Amino acid sequence: MIFDETLAEQIRMCAACPKMCRHVCPTFFAWRSDSPTPHGRALLLHQEQVGTRELDTRAIEVLYQCLECSHCLTFCKPEIDIANLVEERRKSIVTEGRRPTGLNELAFTIDKYHNPYSESHESRNDWLQTNTTGSKHLFYFTGCTAAYREKEIARDTVELLQSIGYAVETSPGEWCCGSPLLRTGDVELGLELGRHNVDILNQIASDEIVVTCPGCYRVLTQDYPNLGLELKKFVKHISQILVEQLDNLPEGDFSETITYHDPCHLGRHCDIYDEPRSVITKISGKPIVEMERSRDNAMCCGNGAGLRTLFPEKAKKIGTERAHQAKSIGADILVTSCPFCKNMLQSQSDDNLQVIDLPELALMAKRGRKVNID
């Protein structure tokens, strides 16, 4: 693949950089090697660009070791988004039929079941009890992880929204948003899913769509428009909806120390940092105790862009470190606002740290601290 002059120059600059950003790169932490770093990936792309090395199987493996968390961009003075450049090359790798085998299986699963978990599409949202009576109408795009793996997030989201006056609607026609495909370079199948979802969503009566998954939020608000798909509804992340309803949110009596993990797609990719924090502070009645790495400097949970599919042990190592960072400041409760992040961080934590999602914290307060575990 030959990049255009602008992108080629960015790759060259990244490849020639002193590579200080590697110290915040989660895959450098996991592998402790210069290959799976922003500099290492840029160097491979540059060598291919100038013809000194072809992109062989090993090089492709390194490109798929990127979480696309864009943490390196935070430290990049020229503001070169190597994650975006890696994703561009992944697109052509897929077109060339050379993506890793595990991702072929992922694409097949999503194409067949409309979710990455091989679960029945018919059972996606049929267990959710929604109420369409209320003064304000919202459509809840649940996303695959909340629908199949973190069901308490979906349940609590619906219950919470209905408790503050919203009529909540879901659709049996919802498919995977396409984020796992788009982040790993499969634009063709991602576009197919997008067309389907846009057709479904443009027909709903609700004026606004709410999502609990930052991956879905990024796809619906950024990727779909970039792919030429016109979604005629306003999309909000649950934290944005809840900020608008701060005065109506339940308040609890939390003696525990609470910290917050910024999901990459919500924070660095969509610039949503303050809303979740405002909601947590309102519900808990006290400020968050921040981890050393927070906001645009937050460490990725390790669960993005195909890494957990291809390199599960390395992904878990990153998740374990992020959970350790929360415990190191004495946190008892780690709140995030992403089903994917919760799934990873909870699996890599222990009994000394409770990992919950934003709507779950609100329902803990509403229920007098009773946790809804599926």
C-alpha cells in the first residue's frame, strides 16, 4: 500500500521520532518490546512505503497488536495519530485477504449472528422490559456487550431512564454497530451493518438515541457519517443524558473511595470526560479520587481493536495493570462508562475492588446499595 504524501510524511516523522510515547503505550507494557509500539508500527509502514521491507506476516501481526487507544497521540507534539494510520493499513490488509485468522472468525460470527459472541440474534433485547410511556422518548441502542455479556448494564440503564421520566424503546432489528470490524479494517462488512442500523434507526419515532457503549457512540456519531451514512437522529452517550438530568438522579451514601476509568472511545476519541465525573459526584455526594493516569492520560483497559481476540493473555495483562492502578490509590469502587471496559476490568480484578458501570452506580443508590448481578 502506498500512502498519500501527507500520510507518508506523518509515518516518516513517527518512524524517526525519539519514541517517548512508548512509555504510555499499553502494548509496550504488555510485550516489553520496541515492535508493538507506535514507533515500531510506524517504522514498519515507512519501510514498506520506501520499499526496504515488505509487510510480511510478522509485520502484520505487529500492526494488529495496536489497541488504537490513541494514548500516544496525547504525547505527540506533531499530533500524529498512528492509530488512525494503522487502521488505514488494516483496511488494505483485509482487502488483500491477509488479516489474522482469528479476525476472519470474528467477521464470520458477526455476519452470521449480527453480534461477535455467536449468540442468537432473536434473544438480543427480548429480555429487556421497557416502558414506552413517559414524557420524553428515547431509543436505547444497547450494543452487543450489554445485550449479551453485561446485561445488568442494559437493565439498569432502562430502569434508571424510566425512573427519571423517559419512555425507553429498543428494537429487535438492532445489529452490531460494526465497531469490532471497522477498528480491525473490515469496512465492507462494517458498512453492511451500518446501512442496516441506519435504516432501522431512521424509522423509529424517538428523536434521540442513547448508547451505553462508547464504541457504539463513536461509530454512530463519527464512522457512519464518514462512510456516507446519514443518521437522522441525535445520538447521546448515557453520561450526556444523565448530566442533563442531574437534579433527578438518586443520591446514595457511599463511604467507599470511588475512582473512574476513562474509556478510550469516550475520552480521547470523543472528548467526553466531565459528564461521567459530574454524574458520579452527584450520585455519591463526594468527588472522585483520580488515578494517576486519568482523562486523556488514562491507560486503556486492553479490550479494544481486536487485541483480546488475537492476544487474550496480553490484553488481560493490560487490564490487570489498570485494575492495579485503581487499587494503588485505595479505591474500593472503580466506575467506568463502557460495557467493554467493565467486562475486562472486572475479570482482572479481585474482591477488593468492585467494578461497575455508570448506570449501575445510580441504581445502587436508588436501591439503597443493592447490586443487580445477572
